[in-house]
Amino acid sequence: MTSAPPLGRRPETVLVVDFGAQYAQLIARRVREADCYSEVVPHTMPAEEMLAKEPAAIILSGGPASVYAPGAPALDEAVVTAGVPVLGICYGFQVMAQALGGTVARTGRREYGQTDASVAGAPSTLFTGQPEQQVVWMSHGDAVTEAPDGCAVTARTDGAPVAAFEDDERRLYGVQWHPEVLHSAHGQQVLSNFLTHGAGLSGSWTSENVAERLVEQAREQIGADHVICGLSGGVDSSVAAAIVQRAVGDQLTCVFVDHGLLRQGEAEQVETDFVAATGVDLVVVDARDRFLDALAGVSDPEEKRKIIGREFIRVFEQAARDIVAAHAPRVDRPADGSGEGQQDGAQQGGAREDGEHPVRWLVQGTLYPDVVESGGGSGAANIKSHHNVGGLPDDLQFQLIEPLRSLFKDEVRQVGLQLGVPEGIVWRQPFPGPGLGIRIIGEVTGDRLDVLRRADAIAREELTAAGLDREIWQCPVVLLADVRSVGVQGDGRTYGHPVVLRPVSSEDAMTADWTRLPYEVLARVSSRITNEVEEVNRVVLDVTSKPPGTIEWE
Ligand code: XMP
């Protein structure tokens, strides 16, 4: 499988040059929030390559190094002298100052965390409309002590005599602090002032325009071919499918593999609500028994994950083959005495005479952070084997179409709303591919799934009623199916199973903290589950952060 090159006219692009801190992606997101398109590029990219992208503006990110450290990432002067508007941030501010002939020194005064800054009251591009005293988020040891020629100093702090500078003539700007973090009180305004007033961008990256652009791109890319998309019920595959559906209508066939491991109401959300809202052509494969059979007797988490992943691929593959076959043109063979007159595509596995099948594309919901991270090449340890629909055999020869490749998650949601994807799907919290299969500790059986589904539905209902959905990242409910404990209910002794509530707060699921849910909400969830789900007689709360715990229990 290959990934198709990006197509279409490029939007006005802000390049965010990543100097190695964790802030570059955050800057890119903030730029998008200011309705401008952004792309992250590594600082190792040659200047000509950066400029060849014809950026409308460049932002130099912060980074962990000191500009004096041996091997510290350098800045090619060409980046700041090409006439492209530039904003330097933190480390990016210092390398920019150096490249323009200013002075960076070790002042011996570290500033870290919230810091008071005095900003220019006089006309300033970055600080227009802001108070002269503001709280900013700092993290630096070195400081710019002399601004480059032609740059006016527009902010100071105790530890940074030149905390910001501006040169409207050359459209060069810089701040020592991190405007992208929320602790900087007017940070977003600094960024948008740079983009709008400094760089003169039009701010046309709105969800309406983005949706339109992505639909148009998908249409150009697909042409008259046929496309397949695997729907999981999650936001990414749903929005990707909605874009492609809008682009090419019934040239798209979606496949939903019902593995029986979804939560209450989720299969219907896909099969009924999504189809009604978008009009996609959907093939539902009821594979519930197949998955249960394959999982029978298995308790080991990794083994469960592997089985679910394997079965999923097999079922999807078969569905894909069927669709390919159904769309293959009939081929007339000359009578040759063998008795075979006409063969249809199905018998030939859907191949055309030129060796290509007409179903060329497979939709995948890859998001921008995945693109940036895989470009970064950092090999994360395989803690758990995740699965997706990436492993189809080569003979199916799909090309990937990835309509969300340039989007952050919040943008995917906005585009989804724009295209009429049901809110229940758009705002669905993350849910693992292997589903409830990895939330039953012990063997997965139909009865256990049923117990967990009912308990989970109550927890979700109460969290929604308490208005907490957007505050928590997700709240797995886990059934400890092999554990029993004694309880008392009515006049009788019970010997039921515990369920665990695992509410977590997180930015990206890489780290997480347990969410301090209000006691009243916990109490309601607990009493409803133990009253309404007979098999459960105890509800416990997981108060472990990640690390050391992962979010899911398996
Ligand atoms: P962990 O348990 O590793 O989970 O802290 C991090 C995030 O990933 C989700 N998750 C998965 N998502 N396929 C997925 O698509 C998987 O196999 C899988 N396992 C975990 C989990 O729900 C959390 O949001």
C-alpha cells in the first residue's frame, strides 16, 4: 500500500520550525485556532526547502538547548532574511537575534514559570490592545541583551532586558516567553497579532473552508475510482468517511465490522444515525459470534489484542474482496471449447484485464499529530499492540487516501459538525479498537459483555447528565470478571463482581491523571450500577495516574 501525495492548492501556510521542544505542535495548533493553516517542520530541514514551501509566515519554536551548548540547533540566516515574516519564540527568539546580529548572553538569571513582563504601550504590532503589565510563561537561562539593528525592544522582564522585539519594516518579531501556553495571559493575542497584523494573513482556515477544501481535494484525488472505508464508530473514521462521501457519493462503500465489543448503542449509532445523516453506502458485517468464538478461553491481554486485531483484519479483508469483486466489470472471454463462456469479476477476484481492480482507494483516518510524530522518527516502545486497518495484503493494492492528514483532533470535530456527522459520534471520547474485549479482565464471554455494557451505559449516562463529558478524556469501566466479593443486598448475601471506574484527564493520552470527579456523581454511578446490574455488587475507583498505570487495564 502506498500513500498518495497531497493534492490541491496550498492554503496560506505558516511554517513552525521545531527546535526540539514539545511546544512546536502546540504552536501549530494555536496558529490553527487563529484560523491560519500551519505545518511543523524540523529545524534540520535546509532553508531552501523551507522557503520552497512558499510560507506566508515562519514561527521559530522554543527548544531545550542553550544557544551556547555545543551542537545547539542553528538557524540559517536565509530564513530570516528572505522577506518572509518571522516570529521567534524562546529559543527561536534567541537564535533569530543571533542570526540578525543581536547579542545573546548568559545573564546568570534563570526565569522559569509565570513572570511579570512590561510590554510597549507605544504602537506595537504584537501587543496592540493588551495591558502594559502582563503575566507571561518563561523558561530560559540565556537572554537577549542587545536587540539586532533595526529591531525595537517592546518588552522587558527582570531577567530579560530584551524580552521582545519588533521590526515592522522587515516583518521580524520575537518574544522570549511562550505565547502558545495558556499561562501566558495574552499569548493567543500575541500570536494572532503577528499573523494578522505582522504577516498580513487572511485567516481563511475556518472549519467551513477546511471542509470544502478537503472535499474538493478528495474529489480530485479519487476521480472516477471506487473507494472503501472501514468505519469503527469513532470520530476519525466517521469524519474521513463523511468527507469522501460528500466528495464522491456512492463511489464510496463503508464497511462496519460489528465485532460485538462496542458499547451500548454504538453499533446503532453507526448503522442508523451515521447512515441517515450522511447517506453513505454501508456494508455491515455481523462478526459477533466469530469474535466470541476466537476469544473463547483466552484471558491474556496481549493474546486477546492479537486475536481481535487478526480477526478484524480477516473480516475486513473479506469484505473488501467482496466489494472489489462486486465492482469489477464483467469480462467477456472468447469461447474456447472449455465450456467457460463468461466470467464475472467475482470469479476472478475482481481483477481487471489490465491487472488493476477499479476499487483503488482505502480511506484512513490518519491525523496530523501522527504525521508529525512519524516524521520525527522517534521509536516509541511497544507497550501494548494497538491495531488498525493497516495490514491488508498487497494483492488488494489499495492506495491510501487520508483526508484528515493535515488536521488536529479538534479540527476533525469541527469539520465533522460542518458535514452533519451526528454529535454523539463527533464528541465521542477515545475508545480502543479492541473495545470492551480489553475491559473485561479475564475471559470475554457474551454474558460478561452484556454485564459490562449495562454498567458502562450507566456511568456514561451519569457523566453526561453531570455535564462532565468534555472535562474528562475518557472513563473506561472495567469488569473484574474473575474476581468476586461478598455483599449484601435486600436481605440476602451476594457474591458478585466488581467494576472499576477509570476516569482520566489527559491532553494526548501519553500521560494522564485520574479525574477528581465530584463525590455526588460517583455516588450516583455506584448506586445505580449496583442496583440496576444484578451481577455487580461493588464499584471501585481507580486513582492511578499514567504513568505508572496505563489508561486501559489491559
Ligand atoms: P493506554 O491504555 O495505552 O491507552 O494508556 C492510551 C489511549 O489509547 C487507547 N487505546 C487504544 N486505541 N487501539 C486503539 O485505537 C488500541 O488497541 C488501543 N489500546 C488503547 C486508550 O483508550 C487510550 O485513549
